Amino acid sequence: MILSEAVIVALLSLAGTALGTFGGIISSQKMVKYRLTKLEEKVDKHNHLVERVTSLELRNKVCEHRIENLESRAG
């Protein structure tokens, strides 16, 4: 059974389209994964900064309280 030229061209076109589509999907997934990783790194940095600020605010409250105690004793 001999395939006609049109059928052969159609099958080659199908194969090329399938390869191109899957290649695009794979490269798109890699880009999304890369961008998500970078975003997670930024979020981690932000969370670390929030923790540091919270710690500094607590230390500031303690220092203000100690200063108020010292001022009340002195004056």
C-alpha cells in the first residue's frame, strides 16, 4: 500500500507541529519555573526584612520603656 504525497506531507506537518508545540510548552515551563524561583527568593528576602523590623520595633519599645523608667527616677 503506497501512501500518496499529500498524506506523507500531512503526516510530516503533524509531526513538525507536535514537536514545535511540545518544545514551546517545555521552554515555557522552564521560564515559569525560573521566574517562580526568583519570586520566591524575593519573598524570602522580604520576609526576613519583616522579621528584622519586628525585632527592632520590640527592642525599641524596651529601650523607650527603660528610658521612661530612668527619667522618672531622675526627675
